[in-house]
Amino acid sequence: MPTCFIAATPVQATHRLIVLRALCFIALCAVLSGAQAVEQRQLDQGWEFRQLPVRAGDQDPAGVGSAWRKALMPGTVHTDLLAHGLIPDPYVGAPEAGLQWIGLADWEYRTTFEVSAGMREAARSELAFDGLDTIAEVFLNDEKVLDADNAFRTWRIPVQGRLREGGNELRVVLHSPIRRLLPGVQAMPHRIAGNYPSPYGDEPKDAMTANFVRKPGYHYGWDWGPRYVTAGIWRPVRLTSWDVARVQDLQLRQDHVAEDVAELTAIATVDIASPSAYLVRVWQTVPGGHRTLAKETRVSLPQGIGRVPLSFSVHHPQRWYPVGYGAQPLYRFELELAQGGEVVDSRSVRTGLRSVELRRDRDAAGRGFAFVVNGIPIFAKGANSIPFDMFPSRVTPAQLRRVLQSAVDANMNMVRSWGGGYYESDAFYDIADELGLLVWQDFMFGGGMQPAYDPAFRANVVAEAQDQLRRLRNHPSIVLWCGNNEEEIAWKYWGHGKTLTDADPAFAARVWDGYVQLFDRDLRRVVAEEAGGIAYWPSSPSDDMAETANTPASGDMHYWEVWGNPARPPSAYLDVTPRFMSEYGLQAWPVPRTIDQVIAGDQQRIDSPTVEAHQKFLAGKGNERLLHYVRMEFGEPRDFAGFVYLSQVMQAEGIGLAARHHRASRPHTMGSLYWQLNDVWPGASWSGIDWFGRWKALQFHARRFFAPVAVTALRKDGRTTVSAVSDRTVPRRGEWRLKVMDLRGQVLRDERDAVALAPLSAIRLATYDDADLLAGADPARTVAVFELHVEGEPVSRQLVYFTEARNIAWPASAVHAQLRADRRGATLELSAEALARAVWIDFGELDAEVSDNALTLLPGERRVLRISSDATPDALRRALHITTLADVLSVPPSSRSTAIP
């Protein structure tokens, strides 16, 4: 309580004491009012949902009816129906066709809540929805307060004067986006291209609605995930009230960051209810916790929304670096808004201080494409991330951290957050900041073509972009904003533009002009205004709207001639040397443990209905393409388990070939992001990590081919080129070795030589013809082993085979395994008398993580691996199973090795 001093006579003192107490009480109320000037509460309790009364012709196969049931908030209709046991698990078995009625129904959510007198009487009250999926009407106490049509926007509704004493009812009606948009699409004389037509009849295949609504595109099905057209309140709902002022947003713009000083501008967006003079302070908390005043100023602020910029300097900043290049120190900056000596509101952000640019130097071949952080050209190593679940409200920070940490553990330094999903949660970017993962961020356009010829559609997208940029711009991990995924090349090269031009040239011109307006002008302008200096790129792949896109001479590339049409062999990766490869990939099934959890054992065959339901490429027939690639290198798998195993070996070795080629092509090539990092559900896909977070063989290989210091040995057309690559910023010295041996370990050639690695470099070491390496040896029984030994770095090894695996006579030699336990946990010692290729360690139904896997043992080599599991050592011993390449190929048993449990 404030202390008051006053001198008076005894009579006066009594009277003044009463006045004094009253004044002190008023002062105390003012202090409390100031401390609670902004009151906020989450509206996440007491929610119910129902299907709106079923109309004639509607389906209700689950018998949901129109009864109210408890709902989880945030959530979706699918997850709420699942929680009540009204639908089967959408991931287990093959229920997808029977659940399409959900996307055709209308749904309603409601809750009641009470508010304090202060919130009811506040000068400002705002109801905010961070995510409404998607076409929604919002009612407060039976008064409509919002029509929403964008799942990616934050919807803010002024509700002062509309809150009442006692219960307040909030209702949200969610309309089927298919039913709402389909009549308009069907009425179009000529339709713009969509993505994936529904195989289930919920909308006609020639009238796709997904491109016309601002909703996650992958909900309508993709070639790695199911079709579940959701509805729901998928992000939090908040009610905020204030009487004086509110800090709506705080941007920490990094105007210049160097080793000696960082020049920053804190820009506060404020909503002033009480025009007055205000004191604005910026506090800085350095990594480690010391808090100091960075800047303060007095300003006179009028009523309404305004911006308050404060510039200041940080001397000798601790700079934020990508993983592998330095530490990730994070500063916290807090802005306080004070009136009359009391803080009325504050806002804090956490960020890392760094400079970043997209460098596009010209050279004889064209223009480069390289990310430069704190002056260091970074070779981007990583993968594309897709949504982590079909129902994003149930993705946890722990799930995100597991996958992003796995990316770092595999020596990745970048993920591309792909544009067919949704803008990830704050937790995703917080974790990327902490781990040092760079983020290439797409806007949410995943393919096909958009109705950008419609000014209202473009305005909706611009508002969406402003919301997301303001939410995410303080994250040091974000280094690029990209307009869309593959829309430019779809129009130019996939027939989208030609087909529409042939049908209606005038409409086609409108569609393309709208595209140019949105992706080359509108979004470029918004990023320039809001992103704090981060570069904008209009599409991926692109050459910044040049006439030719997806070219190795300039810009970024997607390369799908391996896997796509024509289905060229993985060696074709060596034919293309891009500036930056932002997509390429090969598919594989997840590990058996994952398959067992969603597909019954009697359904585990290549052509079973349930297996095809979990194989989305080519509408369920993708196993034919996958089998084509398996046969190309390995021949015929003997059973489904062998097919699954070989799919992973093929994927890992093929992607490794491409990634090593990209790295060896530095500095012409400055990025290699394969498709894809993670999964949206358990099924066949291009991922290296499945939906449960389990690593495929690819993820283990990535840790080797993305190692900071690595050897690359690339064989094509009977010629092997050997290089050494280094991402280190200081010179390194070491030794590279060549050993040619037969499969049982007889050494035919043994050489070594010193190597000096310049910082941030790729150097060619040697080139060999097959005849040089084989010297008359049998190519089906011989292997060349290249190694790079650099002090302080893991040994980098690559094996070169001289014929396809299907032609090699694999020796009958067992892998010997001993599992031991000590106080630190369990270890597994492996050895083999003959070469054991693609060794895979598995523990059946037990979840156990192995420190390394998908490895090749040289004859006589001994490897010790650490096992992490809650299972006992005895249980692990009983469950242990080891598979090698020889075990699964369709060759006589006498020619196969035997795994020892």
C-alpha cells in the first residue's frame, strides 16, 4: 500500500485520517488496476459438439445424430468422434472410405463461460480465435459476431458491451467446405487445376474444391496421406479485456548484426483505450539470465491502434548460428507500457541475433542460391517437413521435439516447412531456434492453381500472411518465406496452363495474371513490410519468376525423374547438378513394428486392400513403382517382410547417392533437402522418420552422408569420382584411404594419402575406372572401400560395388551378436566373417533405440552399439533379430547368410 505523510492538528488529523485512508484505498485500487490492466483467459473448458440436424440425403452412418457431446478444445470433429467411440481409429486398418461423410456434414460447437465485472465493463474486450477450420459462423449470446473463411488466420472480434453477467454462450457453426464451394466450382465453364481427386465420391473428380478454400490442402488427400476433410476449432480461443492500453505485438527487427554490435529496433503495436502520455521501456535479458534496461522513452499516444519504435544497440552480441557452425544463444526482450508510474501491459519475445541473406551471385553458369548466416555460406543439409498428424490439434511439443532433434542428430541444419499443410505451432519454431535448425517456410499453397484472379481471395491471403508473419518473424531459425509449392512449374510445364489456354485463352490470362499479382507482388510486398529483412521467393522450384523455372543454372530445383515419370534409376541423380535441390526422393515402408500397429498380419502382402489403403501413391498402386525400384537393384524379395526391408535399403542408398553428389558439387550446389523428413500417419511414404518417430534406414544413412566432414565416392558408367567435403569453418587435415577387397576380406589393394581440407569446401581426390580398381578381379565378388580419417571427426566411409546387388554372390556368413548389460544400459557387439551389407537390427514388438543401424560390416570388423529401451536385457536378447541383404534376396538358401538372434 502507498505510504502517505501529512502534518495536522489533532482535530484536523481525525478528519484527514479518514480522507487519507480513502485516498490510499483509491491509490491501492489504481495499483491493482494497473497490475491487472489487461485481463486474459483461455476459453478451453466446457465445450460440446454435435452434428447439425441431418438434412435430406445426408449420411450419418455412425448414428451421431444431433445430440450434444463433450468436446476437447482445441480439437477437430474427427478426434472428438473418435474419443466417443463413434468412429474407428482413422489410421488402423482401412476405414477411410467410410469416414468421408464427416467432411460433408455441418457441425456445431458451444460453451458457456462467466466473466468478471472488470471484463464486462472494460473499455476494450476482444474474442480471438487462433484457428477456425474453416467456414465458420460465430455467435456470442445468440448474436452473430463473425463469418470466418480461413483456417490460417487469427480472427479478432471486438465484444465490449456484449458480455453479460452470469453465463455467456459462445457457439461456432462449421459448414462443410465441400458442400459450400462445390456449386460454384461446378458452375465454372472452365475449371482451374486441382491436386488429388477424391476416390470416394464425396465430390466429383472433375470439380475439386480444395484450391478455393484457405484450409490445409493435405486434408483432401495427398500421395503420402489419407483424405480426412476436418472441421473444428483447432487452435486456442482467448478472451482479452483492458481499460487503458494493450501491447498487441512486439517485433524485434534486426537492422544490422555484426560481431561488434547489433543494431535493433523494437516495434510495439499498441491498442490505446485511454489516450495519454506513456513511458515505454525495453528490457534485455542476455543468455544466462542477466536483465538490463535497453531503452526507454516517453510518448504521447492517441486512442486507437498505433506503432511505437525504439532503436537500441547490443554491443558484442552473442550471435545465433545454425547447428554445426556455433552456439544458439537466445535473448529475451520485454517491452513495458506504463502510465502514471504503473505498468499497464507488457510483451516479451525470445530471439537470436544473427544476420541472414539469400545470396544470388552471378557466374558463368547462371546465378547461385545460397543462405549466408553471420557471413558464413551455409550448405543446407536436410529434408522437407510435412504436417505431423492429419489432426494438428493433437500434435504435442514432445512429438515435434523428437522429430526435430532427430533431424539434428542426423547432421541436418535445415528443414523446409512445406506449403500443403499448415503454419506450424509456436513450439515448432521455438524448438528449431533452440536446436539451430534453419527453416525454409512456405506459405500454405501446395499445388494446383489458386483463384487469385479474385480480389477478395487475394485480400484474404494477404491478411493471412500478415497474421503469420507477425506471429513468426522473431524466430531466428526462419531464413526464407516462399510463396508456394510447385504452382509455377505446374502451370508452365505440367499442362495446367496449356489446357486452360486451349479451352479459354481470356480466362487463362486472368488466372495467370492473378497468380503473378499474388505471388510476385502481394506476398513479396507483405514479406518486405513485415518479415524484418528475410528474403522472399515466389515458388519452389523457381528462378524468381524468370521465364524458365526448375533449371540447374539458377534458383532451386525439384527433381522427380527418379521415382516419377520416367522412373529413371537412382544413378540419374548424378546427371543433374543444381544450385539448390529443394525436393527429390524415394519411397519406403516404415519399420515392421509400425506396420504391425496398423495392418493386421494376415493383410501384410503387397496387394492386400489394407496395405493399398496405406500406400497413397498412384491411388494405392504405388507398391508397383516401389517394387520396380527394389527389383532394379536387388531383384525379387521373397516375401512382404523382405519387400519392406529392401524398400528401406533402396531408399537410403538412393538418397545417399544424390546427397553426396550435391555436397561434392559445392559451391555450385549449396543445398540438398530430400523429400521428406516425417510422416502424417503410419504408411508408405518418402519419409526417413515414421509417424511414431521411429527411424527408417534413411535416417541412419543421413547421419553419415550429411556428416560435417565426409568422403563421397560416386560411381556412374564404370567410373568412380572420389571427393572430400567439409562444412567446418577452419582448415582440417587428415588421411583418405582406399581398400579394394573381396567379400570375404582378402585385400587386393590398399592405399592411403594425406588430405588438406579448406574451410567450407569440396575437393576432388581421385577418379578411377572400374578396370583400375578391379585389376582383373570379379566385379560380383569385389568391393572398393573409401574412408576419410580426420582427427576429431567420425570416420567417414563409403563402399562402391561394381554391379547390382542382385548379381552379387553374397557369402554364407552369419552376423555374430552379443548383447550385454551394465550400469549404463545395454550394448550390442556385432561382427561378421564376411561382408554383411545393410545390417538391420530389430527387436520385434519391443521399442528399442539403437545408436546405429542400417550399417555394413566389413569382414572381421567389430562394432559396439548402445541400446536404449525400457525392456530388460533378457527380453531384448529374446526379441533380437538381425537381417542382412543376403537374408531377403530370392537366392538359394545355401547362398544366404543367417542372422543370429
